[in-house]
Amino acid sequence: MTDVSTEHPDRLPAVELLEQGRSISFNKDCLGDVRVRRSVNNGPWDTLTEQARSPYVDQDYFPAGTHLLYEVELEQNNERKKYELEVSL
């Protein structure tokens, strides 16, 4: 199950489950950096990258039943925005 919590008009960022991991797609302003963070089973947040390009693929393995939260922070329309994506494996 994936649940996307976003107010972005294009429903982005979005997460897609792939064989090699989770692909996180997003739109951003041209030169803005994108930070991607992850929480596993409601644990502490870990920064995965601070200079992501779309799509960013999280290839870390997690067993079935794992609950993942992703936070995508990026610049849109000259404002910093944060979006949260939820994945249950």
C-alpha cells in the first residue's frame, strides 16, 4: 500500500514500488536542492540525500510488513516545501 500526502497540484512527489526499491518522483525548481529523509517503523529520521534528482531510488532492503515514511523537501515557486510519502511493504 502507498499513501501520498501532498497538496501539490500534480500529485507529486509520488512513490512507486519497484523490484530494486522505491522510486520517488518529484518536480522542483531548476536549481533547487532536494532533501530526501526516511523513517523506518516510526523510528528516527535519516537523511538519505540532500541533492536528489528525480526520480530518486531508495534501494535499501526491508522485509514485508515494514512501514516507511519519506519526507521530500524542495523548492517550489521560491518557497521551501515539505511533502510526506507513506509506504507499507
